[in-house]
Amino acid sequence: MKTLSAYECSQIKGGEIITLTAVMAVVIIAVMAVVVYRLFMSKEGSTTIPGGFKFTWE
């Protein structure tokens, strides 16, 4: 390891949080799409989504 110069420090750009947020949003949308698909395309059933939410339809 070595100490960075002032110029090197100014070149560091953070963007991980935006990428992580975008990935999490896509995953949440995908999970909800599956729940909605199962809800509207089946006559009866149940599902559990992360967070402990349980849905049952008959």
C-alpha cells in the first residue's frame, strides 16, 4: 500500500451505491412480477414474498 497523491485522490469516483440500488430495484420488480403473474394466472394458490408477507387466493 502507498499513500495517494492529491491528484489521485481527486480521481476516485464513487458509484457503487447507484449500481447496487439499481440491481436491488430490478430484483424487487422481478419478484413482484412473479407474484402478480401467479395471482392472476392461477385459480388458487399461495405465495410468500421476502419480508414475511403471505398471500393465499382461492
